Amino acid sequence: MFNRPVLHIPKSKLEVVHDALAIVILLGIMAYTAFVWAALPDQFPTHFDSSGKPNGWGGRGNLLLLPILSVFIYAGLTLLRKVPHKFNYLREITEANAQRQYVIAIQMLSWMKVLIVALFGFVEWNIIQAAYGYEPQAWLLVISVLIFLAVIFFHIIRSLKAN
């Protein structure tokens, strides 16, 4: 397929911090969910429209989906990090630019990993708060999406500028 250099890129300090933060968030939301599990009603809002009004209802079992999905995404992105030579790039990858392009791509993956886990944790927390009758914080979801886009565009620009 591609004849790209296969390089071993050691984890940066930022990646270690991101991994630790993602694990803390994962464990925190799992602990919080377990802590409130017995006190939750049988049915509560689990999905909301763009104005924050509930449009889907479910039970406690629905709360297992996001933490499980978070673990799979975290693990998948952690494994994906090991093969940056197989990623899609906006520039041709050569011996001269491979190291820099791979590092940029891996950094973006690291940011996305922690942001996805944080977003899923926030959504889980919002659902639990809705079960107790509180209004969901939809504006924070909008901010989260803007942060995702900013991270993606930032790394795309870095990649395009890198030689």
C-alpha cells in the first residue's frame, strides 16, 4: 500500500499526562455511576434534543454503554498510536518528514483520546443529573464540540506547515 518508514515514536510527557487523565476520568465516572446506581429511578431521560428536552428514556442499564464504549475507544486509540505509518496524511510522507508528521498525528490522537473520554464522562454525568430532575447542560456539549474541532484544525495546520 504505502512505502512509508516505520518508526518507533516514544511516548511524550504530554501523552503520559493525557493517559493518566483519561484513566482518572474513566474510573471517576464508573465510580460515580456505581455510587448512584441504587438511588436512580427505574426510568429516566437518556437522550435529549438540541434544546435540552428529553426525547429518549431508559433505565440503569443504559448507563453502562458510555463507560464501556469509552474503554474500547481509549484502548483502540492507544493501539492505533503504534502504527502512525498507516494513517492518512495530507502530505506525502518521506524519510525526511516522517518523524515530524508521525509525532503530530500521535499528539492529535492523544488529545482526542482524553477529550472523547471526558466528553463521554460528561454525557454520563448529565444523564445521571437528568435522572435526578436537573436540566442537562447542553451549552457544555457545544463547547466540547468546538474544542474537538479546534484540536483537529490545529493539528491539521501543524501537519500542513511541517516539512
